[in-house]
Amino acid sequence: MSATSGDGREPAGDGSHLAGDGPQLVTIGESLARLEGPAVGPLRHARSLDLGVAGAESNVAIGFRRLGGSAAWVGRVGEDEFGRLIQMTLAGQGVDVGHVVVDPAAPTALLIKERRTGRLTRVQYYRSGSAGSRLSPQDVPEDLIRRARVLHVTGITAALSYGAHAAVHAAIDIARAAGVPVSLDLNFRRALWTPAEAGARLKPLVMRSDVVFATEVEARLVTGGADASALAAGLAALGPREAIVKRGALGAVACCDGDLYDEPALPVETLDPVGAGDAFAAAYLAERVLGRRITERLAAGACAGAYAVTVQGDWEGLPSREDLILMRTTDDVVR
Ligand code: KDG
């Protein structure tokens, strides 16, 4: 049974002993209010919409936190109810929101999610000109990044605006100067830019990262290769020590220090695939910060991804450390 502390926050699990004088993971990006129908089917037939929070970077912060690490999310929200919802939700999950900027001049972005089938989800954004897209290098907290164990950024932020793209590079500049590893998830979003634009902006980010996560489609934006292993090697050849290519139900392959690894996916029933990549990244990074081997990082990533897809919501199904162990150690239905 999980307990909450007096302030309603979820407690950290194993691994919190590593927490130093600042959050271990710092991530920067845009979080959005999320509206989705309560059931699978065309949204026009929904009589009500559920309200929640989305955002690739904040999903990773929550996932990392659930596995016992400490995490901060940095971004801009509007001075509105959706902005308050994002701050309240992340704080409730134990994520540090002390460096979030409240922007009175622009609204918090909105994401509408339509689960057309169990496996197919359509997403529509209302984020052009949003507070989050007005992120700039001035919003990047230098001290927080310098003290972190990993900086995590995504291609989504780089797509939002000139300033947001510059903010990602500014954060990487700080991390690299301080010897903090940089983690990048390419997270290509077709609604935000073309493949050509994405490739041009993502490649320099890959070259400045230590750990890169991509799907096969995303990897092909910046490198070539006949299969997932070749793509992982191609990504690693651009600079990162660790390149992970995620293949959904087929698992993941990684190229780490020149060696290739293959991690199978866990067989689960998919209810909502959105957020699986963030779950993978969160678990991989949580194990990395704990000094675990690449095989353990990949296994944790696959397990977290499996948990994420079984639950409706972008982050709600993210596992605790106890959950990870349960899925790996028993076949019993009642646990
Ligand atoms: O990876 C899941 C995210 O894509 C989702 O939570 C929303 O950040 C988001 C986006 O921009 O699509």
C-alpha cells in the first residue's frame, strides 16, 4: 500500500538516499493542460472531458521521482487555472517547481487527446503563443543545473519557438560546462514542425548530448541505418555515449560505448500508448543516476514503459520501484 506524507506528496521510494543538495534530475520544457474523453471513440460524442496535465519533460520528472529520485521541472505557465493545475499536480507528485515562471501575458497551453482506438491516439495542440512557448534562456536556472546529476531535455521544446530552442541550448551549455550529463529525447511532434526542420535542429542537440532516446522514425531524422541497431549506432556516432532506439512492442536497442544491447518489451495490454517513451527515459535515467549497469537501465525502462501503456493518462501509470520489482519477479495475478 502506498502512503502519502502530511503535505499530500507521494513519498520517495528506494534510492532517495542519493538526493544531494539539489534535485538530481533537472528538466526544462512546456507542460500543458490535458483534456480527453473518458472513453475510446470520436471526441465529438464525448459528453464530458477529463482534465489533467501533460508534458513530456514533466512526465519524466514524475517518473524519476516515483522511482525514488529527486527532480525539478522548469518552464513557463500562464497566470491562469491551467497554470495552477500544472504547478499543483507536479508539486503533488513531489517534483520541485520552485523555478517555474508564471507569465501573466500568455495562457497556459492546452492539449486535446482523442483515443480513437486502444492503440491509436490523436493529439491536438492549442499552444501557439502559449506561456510555455515563450521560454527563453533567462528562465534557465544555472545553479540548479550545475548541481544536478542529469539534465533532461526534448526536441519538443526546441520546436516551440526561437527562445525555447535557445533555452535548451543554454541549459546544455551550463550542464556541459559543469560536467552534468545531458539526456535528450528527440520526441518529434509532427504538429510542431516538418521532418526537415526537426532534423536540422535536432542533430546539433544530439551532438551535444550524452544520452539520446529516439524511436526509429525519430532517429532517421538525424542519421541513417537499415534497422534499429544501425540507427542506435548512427546516433552514437554523432557523439552520445548512450543511444537508445525504442521500438514499442518490439522493445528497445541501445548502443553504449560501442556495444549493442537488445531489450525485449514486456507483454501487456495497451490502453493508452502516450507517455511510454517518457516512462522509459525516466526509469533509464533513475537507474543511471544510481550507477546501475546498462542492462539494468534498459530493463527498468522497458518495465516502466509497460506500466505506462496500461493506464489512461500520460503519466498516471508510471511505476514506483516496488512496481518495477513486482512485474519482474512474479507471474501471480494477485500480488
Ligand atoms: O510524451 C508524451 C507527451 O508528448 C505528452 O504528455 C504531451 O508534451 C507533450 C507534447 O508536446 O506532445
